Amino acid sequence: MQRQYDFNKELRELEEDKVFDECGVVGVYAPGKPDIARSVYYGLHSLQHRGQESAGIASNKGGKIQYYKEMGLVQEVFNDEIIERLQGDISIGHVRYSTCGESHAVNAMPLVVYHKGGSLALAHNGNLVNAMLLREEMQDRGVIFQTSIDSEIIAALIARYIRDNSIEDSIVKTLEQVKGAYALVITSGDKLIGVRDPNGIRPLCIGKTREGYILSSESCIFPLLGATFLRDVEPGEMIIIEDGELKSIRFQKGQKKAICAFEYVYLARPDSDMDGKSVYMARSQAGRILAKEHPVEADMVIAVPDSGTVAAIGYAEASGIPFGEGLIKNRYVGRTFIQPDQRMRELSVRLKLNVLKDSVKGKRIIMVDDSIVRGTTSGKIVTMLKDAGAKEVHVRVSSPPVTHSCHFGIDTPNSDKLVASRHTVEEIRQMIGADSLGYLSIEGLLEAIGIGKEKICVACFNGNYPMPLPDEIAKDKCMTEEREDY
């Protein structure tokens, strides 16, 4: 079978190697409020940056769950008719980018499981490192799986234990077996439940509304939904919302806190706060420290939009070099082109970014971006800037070199595809054609985040993972074969 060219994937990889997508989860508890699914819909809009492959909403009315999920962006998947059908007192939602499991509608979330005591819906952000082992053990016992995602393992284990236990005890027994990163929102019976992994790798926070509570991957959704930020869910904590009250259970203590550094570098929206730190301020401070670590004489600082913008502004402020626009991003490219011709493929970077020639001509440019992963696009952007008349192009990166794969829910390539795992900084500079190249140090990034270096996971920069990894993980990041898009 001849593989169909996936232009959306091509653009995703070429967007300065921005493949750091994962998932976003949201849960709303608001008994008696009409259109609760609409609140989740708007919340998922605010979390769309965390996943663009599929979207889903499940609503719970008196223990009966209705759901709808499909491939596509939130606004493509849902319409008024669908939202009207999803009536309930509790609703959860999910946007997905497939880090494990095929990119297919059957793997979209929330997952809805029917068991002896009723039903439950589950949405998961993260990745289990022992998923392959658990799946094989469960299949040997006769368990049949409908999807290829590790989230179904969690749902199946909960459904097994719930025959003889409460939903809370069933979740705790399940979490005693799974290892990895997870932020979960679950609804069953008349409860909304949120869970964060013992290391706190994946984020989850709590908001309060007049009608009830909201659980979300990021705090940026709270102003939109009229909620007040309460706090982050602590690592190893389960939040149970029932009868209008919020209860906390600490199911595991003593693990090292290991919040994902890339939430602050790239993943989270700048207007979110995570674990007591403003994402915007962390990125701005990263740019400031980068200017001190890698100064250079230049005429203008520009950003690779949009994820490099805040760091570029910080770099400009610290260096005293003016910030200006040199690259314009086309935000509407990526979902229209299905099978473009070869010329279209060659134009893919120019479809995504365009140079402001009058702004860069004859100038020494500092180009700030948040990361370089494969290195495929940086060189094309440098060439575009020089073709437009830039006298010099100095590349500055507001994170350290990415040398190791993530196994905890972020879609980074295997190590052999990470340019910094195979080449020195000078070799990368030559490859991309920059006049100079400077990365932020790990120490500089930890200082910029500012919540304690012992609380941040920087494994993608140094290989020091927060937990032991099974041997098979070194070969395959997922429990399934490497995904192919057709």
C-alpha cells in the first residue's frame, strides 16, 4: 500500500520541530447548571494547543453517561446539536495528540467503560512506562482491549476493582500498579475525580465557580469559565468532588517532585500558572538569562512565532537590543492540504512563515526560538532571513539542547532523530547556517522557572529520568509499534 503524504504532519514537523504536543483534560462539576457540556467545549478550546488530533466530551446525568468524540479540532468535532445532547451535572473533556496509540477515532478520549456497578468516563494526559507489561498480563487473563492506548489499561483496571470497592479505592488499587505520568479526570456515579501522578510530571489544577468546581490541565481556562483558581492538585493526590464538596486523598507520598520543564518552555499557554509559577514570567526570565549567557552584537532581536516570542522579548530587554518582528506566521495552514504536489512540499516552511524583508534587510539579527529538536527547520528559516537581506543571523534557543526522548506523554522523537544527541553545538550551527548558536543552560532554565531545581524534570536535556524505565522503553516509546500516518 502506497503511503499517502500527510501534509499536516509535514507542517507540524517543520514548525521548527515543534512536536511537543501532548493532551489536555478538563472536568466540570456543576449540578443543575444548563449546558454544562458547553462549558467543557469552551474549556477545550482554551486547551486546543495541547492536542489537535481529536476531541471528546462525556457528560454524566445521574450516573448515566453520554459522550461524543471524533478526529479533528474542537470546533470541527462539535456543533450545537451535539452539545445539546450531552446534558448532565458533571462533564469531562479531552483534546489529544497521540504520543502512544494510533491516530484514529477509536483512540480518542474520554474513554467510557461499562462495568457491573454502572459506568465511568476517563480522560488521561500522560504516558505509562509499564503499559506493555500490564497489557500483556491482562490479555493473558482474558481481558479484551478495544483501543491501542495505555489509558484503556487504567480504565480496565478501575472497572475490575470496582466490583468489590468504591470508585476511590478502585482508583487507588489501580494506581498501585501503573507507573509513569498521568493527570486524570474521571466521572462515575455522582462524582468528579481528579488524579495527578506521584511525581507531578503532568499538570492538573482546580478552579471554583458559583455552581461548583473545575479541573483542568491549565489555569488559563478559568477566566473564560468564570472560575477562580484555587490551587494545583498535588503530586500523588486524588481530588473527589461530590455533593458540592471537595475532598482530598493522598494515595502516594514520598516521591520526588518532577514537574515537566517543557510545560514552561513550550507546552503551556503563557497566561497559565503552574505549580506557583507564571509560565509567561518563566519564559521571559529564560530569555533574560539567555542574553547573559550568550551575548552578541546585533541590531534587532526577533522571535520564531509564537512560542519563542516571550523569550525573545526577555532577551531584548536584558540585552538592550531592540525587539522587532522579522517573521510572520500563517496560523491557518495545516488542515487544508491533503495531497500537495512536490512543489507544495518544498514550499511548506514558506507557507508557515514569511519574512518581513524591510524589517531585516541589512541588519544583524538575533533569532530566538524555544527549542531545536530535529534541526530540519532552523536552517530553512536562517536561509529565508539571509535571502531577505539579513546581514547576520545569530540563533538563540531558550532551552538546553534536547538530547533524550521523553517517555512521559510528550511526543519527542527517538534519540537517533534528535540532532543534539548526535552533533555538537558547533556542528548544529554549521548545519543550520547560523553565524552563531547559543542554547540556554540547564542551570539557566531551572533558575528561570524558579520553583527549585530538585522539583523539575529535565530528563530530555540530561537523561536523568525521575523513575526507572523498563528495558523495552529504550527501544519503543509506546506499547504499540511506531505509529505511521497514511
